[in-house]
Amino acid sequence: MTEKEKKIMQTCGALVPRLTEQEKDRFLTFTEGMAFLSSRSHSIMTRDSAPEPKTRT
């Protein structure tokens, strides 16, 4: 785990106990959405990974 990842985990760990139940629900929904989009973006072909178009000769 990188130092940045450790910092994220520490920050979230300190934050969650201070949230109300409603804020926890919102935070969970937000982070689940981020996880979904992250996993989805890895399966989407980007311009850099797309094959080069064939040229007519």
C-alpha cells in the first residue's frame, strides 16, 4: 500500500465514527459509486488503447 493510500485509509477511518447515520449512508453510496465507476473505466477502451484505423491503399 502506498503512503497516499495509507493516508486515505487513515482519513476515512477517522471520519466515519464522526458521521451521523444519514451521512454514513451517503458516504457509503458515494464510495460504492466511485468503486463502480473505477471498475467500469478499466473495461472501457480508451483512445490510446484502441487499434489504429486501417488506411486504404
